[in-house]
Amino acid sequence: MAYNDVSESGMNFVTLQQMINDYIVTMQEDDYDSSASDVVIRNFALRGIRELGFDLSRRIKSLKLAVNTTNKTVDLPDDFVNWVKVGVVGDDGIVHVLRHNKAINYSQKYEVDSSGDRTNETNDSQQGPLNIDDNYVLDREASKSATAGALNVSTEDINNFNAYIFRNFVWNNNVGRLYGVGGGQGNGEFRVNLDENRIELEVNGDVTEVVIEYIADEARSTNPVIHVFLEEALRAYVYYKIISRSSAVPSREKHRAEKEWGKERRKAKIRQQNITKEEILGVIRQNFKQAPKA
């Protein structure tokens, strides 16, 4: 499937290129930002999309990813910023979320050569942008196995908790039965491993695909877009950033541009986060539910 350009699906989005073209057209020769090149304007516009997108207009994407069954991991999307939910889709079409478990191990260990010494390759293919010896670190490899001398917690030990479980009114209920242990989703668990740019999974059954809903970096899109509610705020951001470091611009103009950027940002926030009366009533009524009396 080809790239889906949402800017062609309606009038609620404006492309970055269109915004830049409009910005350049309205520039006058005596403006403080008249000497800014197209490259500079585009650079600040991309930064502004990130600034506004992460706080006000988050672009939530949903992507189905294949599970690497050898180590139960899933590679993160290329435009991933932060996760919203991770789960599996059932026959009912509903995403059954996995529980986030920060205790899942994704540790690494130092690589060693044949003599047992730790390795540190510094060839050209592994050097970073700063070719400084002090920045080199020892090579590492994934090591998710148990630590030496660790306590072996067997399934039998876990099952011994059943003697203390109160099952309440639901027959054979398995969620939240033991006070202090807690409940949760029974489909599995996950943990995001940013060090290796992947998701570590502990799932029930032969799961070969998972769905991740995540905040995307719109600035890395093929054709970046911004909602029309945020267009004026982005213009104010670009102008403020262009003149903020120029010694030829008076401080009063910098201060005015900063206030204008803040005002447009607040207006965009109010427009973007509009809540209707029906939504408020829906949240309030969720707390009023009938339950059987003992």
C-alpha cells in the first residue's frame, strides 16, 4: 500500500510545504526575518511541528507488527516517539491490551574474545560523529538469561498461593483474587527496550503479531502536515526562532515575538482540547452503576 497522504483527505490538515510557501510569500523586504533562507525556515518549521505535536496535537498511529519468535521481541516503528498501548486483536475486533511490566529483563553483557578479554572495536564502521577515544564503550550483546546464582522460583512455589485465594462471587475468577498481589490483563506483558529499539514480550499462546498504538514523529513523515488549529502557532514559532539569535534584531521585537508565540500556542491549545458537554456527562455517568447487593 502506498503512503497515505492525509492532506488530500480533507481540509483539516495543512502540509508543511504549503505553510512554508505561504510564509515566504508574506515576507517583506524590511522584515527582520527577510534574510532567512528556505532551508532555515524549513528547519524551524520541522522543529515547530515536533514542539506542537508532542504537546498539543499528538499524531496517534496504530501499526500491526510481526513478533520475532526466537527471542519474543518486536522492532519499534521507524517514527516511534512513545507508546500508548500494546496488545493483540481478537476475533471481536477489539485490541486486548498487554500489561506493561517494568520487571521484564532485557539486560546485556560485555562481549569477550577468545582470551576472555572484553572487546572494543574502533574501526571506521563503528565510530560515531565525535571521533573521541573517551567516547568509545565496550562492545555488548543481548543476555536475557538468569543471573548466576539466582533464586529459582518454580511454578510449584507460585501455585502455593492458591491456598490463600478468596475467589469472591465469580466462580474460578483469576483476576485480583489475592489482596496485595493485584490483577491485570491475562493476555501477556511487555516492556519497551529503547536501548535496542524494540519491545520485549511475555505473551500467552503462540502470538505472532501484536498491535502498537504510538505517538509518531510527524517531522519524519514523507509529507509532514499540521492541523489548521495549529497553523498560526507554527508561523509564530518560526518567526520567533529565526530572530531570537540575531544580534541585529532589537530586544523589544524579540520579546514581542516570544509573547506572540505564547499567545498563539495558548489559543491552539484551547481549540485543540475542546471538550463537549456530552463527553463530560458521559464520564460522570460512568461512576453510577448498579451492582447486586449481598
